[in-house]
Amino acid sequence: MNPTELANQATLAANRALELAEAARQAALYVAPVAEAAEPFLYLLTIFLMACFVGYYVVWNVTPALHSPLMGVTNAISSVIVVGAILATGLSDSIAAKIFGFIAVTLASVNIFGGFMVTRRMLAMFKKKG
Amino acid sequence: MGATVSTLAYLVSSVLFILALRGLSHPETSRQGNLFGMVGMGIAILATLLRPGMGGGGIAIVLAGLAIGGTIGTVVAGRIQMTALPQLVAAFHSLVGMAAVFVAAAAFYAPASFGIGTPGHIHAGSLVEMSLGLAIGAVTFSGSVIAFAKLDGRMSGAPILFPNQHKLNLALGILMLVLIIAFVATGNSLLFWLIALLAFVLGFLLIIPIGGADMPVVVSMLNSYSGWAAAGIGFTVGNILLVVTGALVGASGAILSYIMCKGMNRSIINVLLGGFGTTGGGEAGPGAGNGDRAPVKAGSPEDAAYIMKNSQKIIIVPGYGMAVAQAQQVLREMGDLLKKEGVEVSYAIHPVAGRMPGHMNVLLAEANVPYDEVKELEEINPEFAEADVAFVIGANDVTNPAAKTDKSSAIYGMPILDVERAKTVFFIKRGMASGYAGVDNELFFRPNTMMLFGDAKKVTQEIVQALQR
């Protein structure tokens, strides 16, 4: 292979690369609006997946003796959907939303208070004896 | 309070919730963990109430809901007996599910509050998330109601089976998918409620074939569902705290389900298909063993007391029968008396003992048994060989050696507590009936086994009296 041939081939490869880059740019322009719409979802999805991993490692570290209190605590904190209920009740003028929001707040509050209280009762029994 | 500040507050809450779970890695840090959880919840609620645009009327409604629900929750949690814990947890799960349904409904009728569109014109992506949160929430609700009824004895714990059950569930599942697609395409309110209705029916149908002793798996699974429902709602309303918490709870319930299944050597599918332990297992009177076996040796509480008094090491194996008989207090008295005689006493807990994960540990803790005397399966199994007495109270299948030897047995492969290695085995049982799995326990017929027939609490009380003499 002589130097001229090599140079020609290099030029061809470079041109091809430029074409590909241009195609990618066009594709990106085309996708941008979609990506914009998907962005909040992807952001939440990222957080969701990370939280799954955190949950996985933290929960494996829970001692089996405390699996019942674990259910109590997770039950209480899953009622954090009360946040959604509060927003619906407080931010909207819709009567339907206010009624549904009120019911949801009430149900979730039973859980929040009940869950934390019953867990507290259970954990109080696991004090070091003697 | 601006949007950035409330997002920061939600972040703090998320971290506090993670720390709440982290605290449960040891009994000594657990109470602080629970406190973190409460503070996290308080911050989340306060930050939401202080968001701009919150109307005074709305805040009043929210405070009323918090007061009513909070009072009910506090009273119920304060009064509940620890033996009734599994049904309480199931009832609480049903409330989370129902709350998720109502939040989804509120978001559907007031989408502008969450910036996901206007009524009738909600973004398609949000409709997908909303229908998932709605469906999972509704399944969690009706499934938990059935689990509650079974655990509370309002409904027989026996599996309810009918022909083509699984085909029906599959068909309903496909119908659900079709409804969700139609809902996302049209945003129709009738379809919204149809999805909720169908999900209620599905939750009901999914749990009725599952038997009473499989409830630890069911309760854990519904725990997981309540988390996924919260996450679904979190995606709908675009809130990071709901998404993080939902993921934490979902992962936690899934891990507990896995641990419970492993404790029975059964797949989650096998548990969910249900109908386990419905064959065989007829009731038989004391001493009515199979004809070709040696008769069982029945003893008196006095005999048991005498033998235990002269032992060096005793391992107590409690099961659901102890919880039913409420025998934990008197069991601890027996343990105390034996310790005074210089006997080493410890407790062995099988992962699936009781009706929810960790059920036995809570009952023993309630009876003031020090938690370091209570040991898990892997930890205690090597110790049975050195034990003079294995005292099995209200447990059966989890001690059955057939799980190791008999490949045809329904419980083959299940990890068991090696009580057979102890010099003497006591079984406190009402009769000779087989356990939940419907499998005979050959241990009953061994020469070194002594059966103590009667109610677990009464027999233990008689042993305590004999020890005091």
C-alpha cells in the first residue's frame, strides 16, 4: 500500500464520518421535542430506580427480628401519598377533587398515625432487658 | 414557600425515610429510626401545606382530614393486641390502597393542580401513570380487605378454589390492559371508574385462593403493592418524595416476600396460584397414629417439668399455635423458672413462623423475653445437637424432617429447625392433626419424642406450676 492510496482512504473515511455526524445532528433535531416531553419522566424514573437500589440495600440490612416493625414503618411512610391528596384539596377549585382529596387525606392519616404509633409500641418492647 | 424550597423539604423527608429504615438494622437504633420517620412525614406535610396557592378553605379541609384520620389511627394503634398485628397491618395496607385510588381520582378531576393538563385534556403519559397508580391501589385495597378477613377469622383461612380460576384472572388481566389503553386514548371518566372496579374485583380474586398460613407472603406482597401504588401516584403528580418513598416501600415488601418464599422453599408463583395444603391432613384424635407405626408417647406436664429441670440446655420453638393460645407470657415464666434452675434457655424462630414476617419476635418481646435469647434459623440449627430438650409449642411443619428426606413430600426442600437432633423433643399440640401443609410429622412417633396434648397456654401453665413445686 503506497502513501497516496493510504491518504485517499483516510479522506474517504473522514468524509464518511462527517456524513454520519450530520445525520446524527438531523436525528437529534428531530428527537428534541420528544426528549423535552420525556425529560420530567426520565428524571423521575432515574430517581425511582436509584431509590429502588437504596431500598434494596437498606432493607437487606434490617435484622429479621424487626421485620414486623419494618412493615409498620413502611406502611406509615407509604401514606406519604397524603402529599398528593393535600395538593389536590388545596390547589383546586373542583368540588369533586376537594371531596376525593379529603377522603384520601383522612384514610392516609389513619395510616400515618396508626403506622408510626404501632411501630413505636412494638419497638418499645425490644428494649434491652436486665 | 416557593417550589424550590418545598422540593428541598421533600428531599430532606426522603433522606429521613431512608434513615428510618436504616435504623431497623438493630433494636437499639430502631426507636431513633422511627422518630426520623415521623419527623420526615411532618416536614413533608408542612412543606405541602405551605406551598403557594394553597387556599384557606382547602387547608381547613386538609386539617380536618388529618385530625379525624389521626385520631382514629392513634386510638386503633394504641388499643390493638399484639397477636392481632397481622390483621391490623393488612387493614392499614387496604387504606393506603384506597387513598391511592382517591388521589388518582382527585388528580383526574383537577389535573391543573399538578400541572398535567386540564380536565378532559390530560397528557397521555400522565394518564398511563395515573391508571397504573389507580389499578395497583385498587388491587391493594380489595386484596388487603380479603387478607384482613382471613387473618381476623371473619372469613375461613381455607383456600377458595373454583374451576378455570386462573384463566378467569388472566382474562380479567387482559381486559384491564385493554381498558387502560382505551382510557389513555380517550381520557374518558367512565373508563377511569371501570378500571377501578375491575381492579377491585381482581384484587379480591387474587387473594381468595391463598390459604391462611401463606399469609406472611400475602401481607408482604400487599406491603410491596402499596409502595408501587404510591410510586405510581408520585409519577402522576410529578413528586419526587412519593416516587422515592414508593420505591423504598415497594423494594422492602418485595424483599420480605422473597424471604418468606425462601423460608417455605416455594416460588412466589406457587404461593399466588394458591390452593396449597388442601389435600389430606384429616383430623385425628390423640394416639390415633397410622396402624404400622409405633404408638405415640404422650406425657404429662409434670413429666415435662421434671425432665426440663434436669436439663442443661433447652431450645423453645414457638409457632402460630402459641400466638393463637396467647401462651407467650406463661412461656416466658417457664423460661425464667428454668433459668433459675441453671438451665440455658433460648428461642428458635423459623422465618415463616406466625402470620407475618417477624410476628413471633414481637410476641416474645411483648412477653419480655430478652431479644438476644431469640435466634434465627441459621444461627440456632447447629445448637440443637447439644440441646437436651427441644420444646415445640404450636409449630409443626417447620420441624418436620420429611422436608429433608422425603422427595415426594409437599414440604420437601423447605428449611427446617433441626429439633430431631435434640435428645428429647416435646410437642405441645391439641391433637394429632397434621400441619398446614397436610403432611404427617414422623417425629411424633419417634421414641425420644413426648407429646403433651392440650391447649398450649394451659399445658405451659401446668408445667410452670410443676416447676414451682
